[in-house]
Amino acid sequence: MKKLSIGASALLSALFAAPSFANLPQLVATSTISGGDTAWMLTSTALVLFMTIPGLALFYAGMVRKKNVLSTLMQSFAICAMITVLWAVIGYSLAFMPGNPYIGGFDRIFLDGMLYLKDEAKLTVHPLAASIPEGVFMMFQMTFAIITPALIAGAFAERMKFSSMMVFMALWSLVVYVPVAHWVWAPGGWMFDHGVLDFAGGTVVHINAGIAGLVAALVLGKRVGYGREAMAPHNLVLTLVGASMLWVGWFGFNAGSAVAADGRAAMAMVATQVATGMAALAWMAAEWIAKGKPSVLGIVSGAVAGLVAITPAAGFVDAKGALAIGLISGLVCYWSATSLKHMLKYDDSLDAFGVHGVGGLIGAILTGVFAVKEIGGVEGSVMTQTVGALATAIYCAIVTFVLLKIIDAVMGLRVSEEEEREGLDVALHGERIE
Amino acid sequence: MKLVSAIIKPFKLDEVREALSAIGVQGITVTEVKGFGRQKGHTELYRGAEYVVDFLPKVKLEIAIANELLDQVVEAIESAARTGKIGDGKIFVMDLEQVVRIRTGETGADAV
């Protein structure tokens, strides 16, 4: 494997201002890591990967029309494969290595320097997770980098070219996800240093994906026949199965973000479950009252809204705070996924913005309201949280827009009307389910 | 020979089949179809998007019979399939020009 020469590495680092060496991974004796923490984080990583494949894949696939089910599944699966490679090659380095307040450094290109040395009994650990091998930390973060672009796909379901989607996701994850992850989660990142609280990715994952989804829905335009033709979900069984996988997997997402098998992870698990149950009930109740029947699609959407909203708060709030976050997110996301969307008439097909964007925004701000100092070690600040959320939203919106416009000019974004009518499964992938 | 085609409510299928068996009809083809006449559809709601579903599931029967059985068959289907509520369906009677039993090659009345 090729390593960057010392000279090249130094030159690149110098271009980005001197990194603080305290923020670099350290080579330590294998005896210093915690077996319990490592076991839990290995498990969490698997749980979060499971959230994308097949959790999110199924959640979305059940909601589209039958002629597009395979192409929707394909999006999640292909994004998983692609982001895996990008993250290993460059994403992890630029996100989590010290650099400057806006982007990390090149210390881990191709994961060079991330070491496990059997005979010397040494391995590297990342300063954010000193009790587990760096490889596990990198992998855990990879699963977040994977699910974020996969979420965006919900906004442009049933009409985007697969090739353009892959190009867009590759660029987006490097130019939007990686910097934002660095700002919020890496020591030295400007939001990290300003005290923006985002325990497990309410801003980095959900606001990011939700805003990108909204922009994509607006740039790509509505599906052919939207508003006139029936576009009902073709199999809500898949959607419910997917949502259930998301719920269970989210324990890896939130409780795993404690990066330890400890009391904080326990509190995060409690907060996650409580908020989600409350949000599911809240959406169900709102729909029952407003429309007369509680639907399956409604209750699972409520659960997901709660999961999203509690994500930034999970390691900072207690059960009462979690209940409040669940209740508010269940009700507000019900409104944003139904009324707001129809009022403003954009075709955010699977409510990437309505649930993830709005839920993430609510969660980020409410973290400032409900953070309990004894649990998370910090007081919340609604002002700081709002600044973090807005800065991310604005940056994401602008860059997403530019990327989409460039790709549209070079290779087009949408399939032809004929392909859209025929169905993407056959048109793009040459496959169908009967 | 006649071809009797009937559109009925799906849950009436067993009753109609038994009624036809009772009068000696030995063969029947069944297809699942969708349709509407004067029966209105229902509304489905998905995250705030309302869909009026016009096409309701029905079952279509096709029976090839000798002319002599026609009145009995129509009567049997009609009374077995009727609920008295809107959407009960319709019976269509068509002239059948030729029938062939594939296994034996019999034609006409012998094949019905």
C-alpha cells in the first residue's frame, strides 16, 4: 500500500494550518482498551449498518410504487458500498483527523497509520474514543456516513437517474457530510469548539439529509402525474419491517454514540426508546383525530420522527426531556409531512425533509432546552444549537444546489418521462418483481 | 352453447360455486378483476395524500354451458351472488360458436 511521503504529508498539513497533536490518534498498548466498550461498539456498528441495509432500504421501498421497488432498494445498497470505499480512502481522514476548524487533515488517507500491531501488542486509538481500537471508531463513523446520503434518496424517489445519483452522493458526502461531521464532532471543528451539542447526529445526519432532500426535491421537480395520479405505497409491510429495523438499530446509533458500554449509553438508550414511543403515539393520535383513522404508515412515521428528534439529545436529556421531545416531534413532523408539504406543493416523495429535516431541527433546538448538566456534563444553549442548525442548513442547501446543477448540466438528473412511466426497475436496472 | 360471464363480489364466490355444482355445472374459470359500475370507491390516506380508489376488487366467472341450462345457471348465479347492496355485479350471456375439449378432441355439445 502506498503511503504519502513524510514531505507530501507535511506540505498538505501546512496548507491547512498546524494541527494540534493532542487531537491525533495515539499508538497505545492493547491492554489499555476496554473489552466491554469495544464489544458494544462492534455491536453498535453492526446495528447502525443494519439500519441502512436493509432497514432504510425496506422502509423506503415499501412506500414507492411496485415498478420502482428494486431501484429504491438499489439506492441504499449501492450507496452503502460506495460510501464504504470513499470513507476508508479519504472521508474518515478529512472528517476526524486534525486540520483546521473547517476540514480535517490527511493523516488517514487509505487508513494509513490506523494500526493494529499483533506482536508489539499495540494499536492506535482516536482521542474521541480512547477505550476502543481506532478501527472500530472509524467503522462506527462509517455507518453514519453511509446512512446520511441514503436518507436523502427519499426526497427524489422514483425519478432520478442511478448514475447521476451515485455521482451526486459521492460528491455530497465528501463536500457536505465530511466537513459538517468535522465541524460538529471533531475536536478543532468550529461547532465542536463553540459547544454545539449533537450527541448522535441530529445535525450532521438528519438536518443535513433533510435539507439536501428538500433542495433535491425542488431541483428535480415533481414526479410525472404528481397530484393527479395515484402514487400509493405498494407494500406497507416492507415499510413497517424497515421502520422496526430502524427503531432497533437506532440503539446502536444513539446508545452507541456514547462510545462506551456505560451509564451514558444506558441513558441514551432510555431517552431514545421513550421519545420514540411517545412520538409514535403522538402522530397516531394526531392522525386519528384529524383524519378519522390511525394508519400504519402514520404510526411508523411518528416513530421515525421521534428517533430523529432524540438523536442529538440522547446523551444529554432525561426521561422527561425525552417524552417532551417525542411529543413535540411527533406532532410537528405530522404537520410538516402532511400539511406543510401540500401547502407548499413540493414533491418530497418520502418525506426526507418533512421527517428528517424538521425532526432534526426540532431535536437540535430542544437539546438546548432539555439538556441536563448531570447527564451530559454541559448546559444546553438554545442560541448555540440554533446557530449550529442554521449554519449547517444554509451550507448544505447552497452546496447541494450547486452540485445538483453541475451534475444536471453534465449528465442530467432525471430519467425521461417514458422511463418514469415504465418504472425505474425495468428502465434502469433491467429487473422486475412480478 | 352459451358463454356465461359474471362479475360478482369476491366473498360470494364459494356460494355461487356451490349453487352451480348443485345444478350440474362441472367447469368454471375464475379471474380476479377490478372494476366499478355505480358503486363508489373508497378513500385511502397516506401521509396526508388522499387517494380515491375507484376500482374495487371483484371476481369474474366464465362458464360454458349447453343452451338448455342457461336459465337455471343465470338464476343460480343471481340468487347466490345477490346481497341486495350496491356493487353485486352483472351477468353477461354470449353465444358460444365452438368448444373443444383438448384432451380428447371432442367438440360441440360433447365438449361442454
